[in-house]
Amino acid sequence: MNELKETIDNICDDFADINAILAARSRELDRREAFDQEISEQIQNLLKENK
């Protein structure tokens, strides 16, 4: 029974690690999207100024 509990605990720990990695990646993608949007706006402003 202890072996089963240990296996389940290990699986839960693995899922917690995966969840943390996915959360960090999601935040990274959100920051990237905001950065891309800001750069796009700056490029558009420069193009408008040069017309």
C-alpha cells in the first residue's frame, strides 16, 4: 500500500512540475505577444511619420 501511495505522490509531483512549466511558458508567450504588439505599433508610427 505504501508503494502505491508513493507512486501516486510521484505522479502528482510530476504533474505539479509540468503545470509550473506550462504556466511559466504561458506567461512568456503573453509577454512576447505584448512585445510584438508594441513593436508593431512603433513601426506603424514610424511609417506614418515618414509619409
